[in-house]
Amino acid sequence: MIEDDEFVKVPYYVEADDSKTFFLPDCKYIQKGAYQIGKRGKNQQYVSDYWAALSILMTMEKPYFRRKNRLGSNMSGTIGCEPGDIEEVRKAYIEAERVKYGG
């Protein structure tokens, strides 16, 4: 059972409008059924489990992940978080999102 007061460190990307895009279960790349993490090119990998993907991201100096395009299209793009751009997110929230999006 997850306690309501458990938190997990999650990287985020600062968008052009200063909002934050967190690496959360809604970042799952639907076409591949997995989370795409790593810098574009040979370093990208697909990880089906959210917790495994988060664990890998947290070891990266500059975490990169694919997220939905904010312009409303079905396209998605890879973004890179600045080192240290990490906040705590309630674990219960993440688990609820995993149920919704899978992974």
C-alpha cells in the first residue's frame, strides 16, 4: 500500500511559457507502447515500465524524454531537462496516472 505522504523525485522540462512538463505516465509514447528516453539518436531507448524509465532518467546528467506536443497535434517531441530540474511528486498521484496510461 502506498502512503499518501510518499513522494518521488521527478525531472521536469521548463517550456517556453515557463510552465513545467514533468516526466509522468502521460509521457508514454503510445505508438511504441513505452517511454522513450535519452537524447535523440543512438542514445534513445524504449522502456515499457514507468519506474524503470524514471530510474534511468535520474542517472542522466541531462535527462531527455519524449512528451506530447503542447500544440495539440498528435506529434510528440524529445525534450531535455536542465541538470537539477527535479521536483517531488506524490507517489499516489503517479500510481493513479499509471493506471490511466499504463506502464
